[in-house]
Amino acid sequence: MVSEKPAFQSKHVCVIGAGPSGLVAARELRKEGHTVVVLEQNQDIGGQWLYQPNVEGEDPLGTDPFLKVHSSMYDSLRLLSPREIMGFSDFPFLVKKDRDMRRFPGHRELLLYLHDFVEWFGLRELIRFNTRVEHVGMVDYGEFGKDLRWVVKSKEIIAKSDDDNDEKMAEEVFDAVVVATGHYSHPRMPSIKGMGTWKRKQFHSHIYRVPEPFRDEVVVVVGNSYSGQDISMELAEVAREVHLSAKSFDITEGLSKVLDKHRNLYLRPQIDSLEEDGTISFVDSSSVIADTILYCTGYSYAFPFLDTKGIVVVDDDRVGPLYEHTFPPSLAPSLSFIGIPRKIIGFPFFESQAKWIAQLLSGKRTLPTWNEMMRSIKDFYNTVDAAGLPKHNTHDIANFEYCEKYGDNVEFPHLEEWRKELCVSTIKNLLVNLETFRDSWDEGDEKLLQEAFQSPHFTQLGSQVLTFQSQSDRC
């Protein structure tokens, strides 16, 4: 709703994280007239898209609440979505000469897009690099829930030499904090009998980078999500055997083709137990002696720096209570989260979140009452429960209509039909052609691409759009 208050309010805002969601938050906050400080623990922007090849010293199972390595990108990873649908509304993800020009480029190309975004909008001056947030807490100030301020304690790493650093602690008070730390860093681990005593190598895919260390090994990959399938295909090129452990044998046509092609790749049921001699027993009573277990079991939300006195909690990957996955009713809008939802076209949604947060803080808009927000959250949880969805899937959206209704709060433009259709087409192609969907698509996609390139999204900057070779040209 639009606020009746005419007075504009400029706030001092801390954004935690300089990944895609933090960067667009910084832009929208500054555009709305706020002063912005972005705290980024790494030496560069990108968040998850800043590839970190060196994972030495990281906990292999990710049990440490403060991880040394943020990114979970592996070297060969290519985008799961086509570049045309990924750009922010006013900054298309263009093909550029002498860079990765594929529709589904490697992860470095997405990082370069974010660099282009930062330079175009002049955001770098807002970012403090090598600065890790250690603690965020409420200042005992004013009436609870109103005039709330936050103290942010951070640690800056100052390099003196290649192997020697200084640490500088800082403490600063902000009117508002935007948490934009992502959700693909902290491993979500299963509980399997014998995990604690199994003597051989086991680690989460968070620290998987290249397949070579697994050459000639027997590897069990736990988890049949897309990352588990993608990494299994890569490992099958070097490992002696790869056993993909899945909850169900009801698999896609695409995975079936892959299993037929790779004779050393086997589909297995869930693991029953691990034995000290290296034996892995499955629930169908079969077993294999393995060298390594690689857990591709997803990620959990974690905010180890955030102290809300128990107001915001993470319960089996349900972050709450959050109104519209963004605002804790008792602390909003001075505390907000951006980038929590999954299974969405991310960048445009992050942008709509950022606009709403910025306009709430300026007083241009107001949230519903506390009672109305809590009632909305309760109704949403009831819907999730009624649908039989596990609690850890609370933030899985997979609904274009929801994203558009969310954007309506700030009059954000709806997703273009071509963007939605390309998203759906990609998913369908992936399910049938798991190994080739990134490099082969049908005439329907060609027509959608032409529509996309002629749309205002791609023509708004006045830049020449380099289109892709047609399907016939590639063949």
C-alpha cells in the first residue's frame, strides 16, 4: 500500500553480501535516496558466482557455522537457465564479443555480467571488500518495532603479504539491514547410520571443484537433484565407477539416456548404512565398497551472524516468520531478507524485492499491520502443509503468478511471456535431454529468441544485440 506520509526518509542502510541480490539492493536503495554500505567478505563481487578454486582448510561436511569458502561453484558449471531470461529488468544479459557467447555460458560469464552491472551503475564505491560480518544485533533504542536500529560488527582482512594478514574490527550503527547472503553455501546433510565412523573420504559438493582427484575411484554420489546428476556425469569420465544414490527410481527420460550411455554410472536406492571397511549398504540390501562419498544433498539457510533475540529462526530450512519471504513482521522494514525464495527467475524477483524494501524505508510505501502480516504467514504455512510439502520446501516458489503479484506491490513490470515460455521450454528440454539441453533446442525456442531480442528488454540500452547462430547454422 502507498503511505499517506508525505515526508521522505533517508536511511543509513547496511547490505550484507555483494552477490546479485545484494548488488541490486544497493542500487535500488541508493536510487531511493538512502545511504548504502555493502559489506562483502570476499575480495570481489559475485557472491556465489565468484569461483573459489582453493577449498583447502574448508570443513568437508560444512559443519562450521562460519565457512571459509562461500561459493559452491565447480569449474565446469554452466548456467541452468538461458542467459536471455536472467538479466535484471533494465540491464539485459547481452552476448559480448571475445567472451563466452553461448546461451548457457559458464559461471565466469555470469560474474562478468555482474561486473558490467556494477560498472554501469557505479556501485563499486558502495562496497567494502574483504569485510566479514561477525554480528548483527538490535540497538536498545526507541519503542520496540519502531525507530529500530542495528549494530553491525565486522572484521576487515588487510593483506600485508602473501601469507600475512592484519584484522581490523569495526562497529557501526545502521537504520536498517538487508540480508543478502544467498542460500547455496551451507551444506544440508543427511543422517546416515555409520557416517561418523566411516574411514574413507566423504564430503559435500560445496567443495567439489574438478573431477581429476577421483580418477579410477569408486564414488557414491548421494542425491539425485540436478547438481548430483551433473557432477555424476562429469565423474563418470574419470572414475572407475559412479553410483548415484536416489530416493526414487522414477527417473526422467534424460537421466535414463545418460545411464544407458555411461556404462560405469549406476543408479542406486537410498543408503541404509556405512561400514568402517568402506562398504556402503543400500536399502535394497545391495552394497558397494567405495573410495569416496559425495553428498549432493542441497543447502540450508544460515545466518550465524544475526541475533534477533529469537524473533527470526531457521526451522528445517523455513526462515520465519517472514511476510512474503522478505519481512519479519516484528522487525520490518528495518530488517529484511532478499534472495530467500528458490525456484524462481531470480534476478527480476530480487529486483522487485529491492524496490519494495527501498520504498518502505523511504516512507513511500507501508506494510500491512503486524496482525495482517502474521495472518498472511499463517495462511501460507497452512497452504504448504495442506499440499503435503515438507517444511524445508517452504521457500520453493515455482509460480510465475506469485512473482508477478509480489511485483505488484511496487508496480514492477510482469515477466514477459517470452521469458516465461523460455524458462518452461528449458525445463522440458532438460528433462528429456539432460546431457545436451544447453546446446540444442527446437524451432519454438528460436522463435521465442527472436521475440526476446526485439523486445524493449533487449533494445532499451541502444546496444547492438548479438544473436545466436540459428539451429541450422550449428548443425
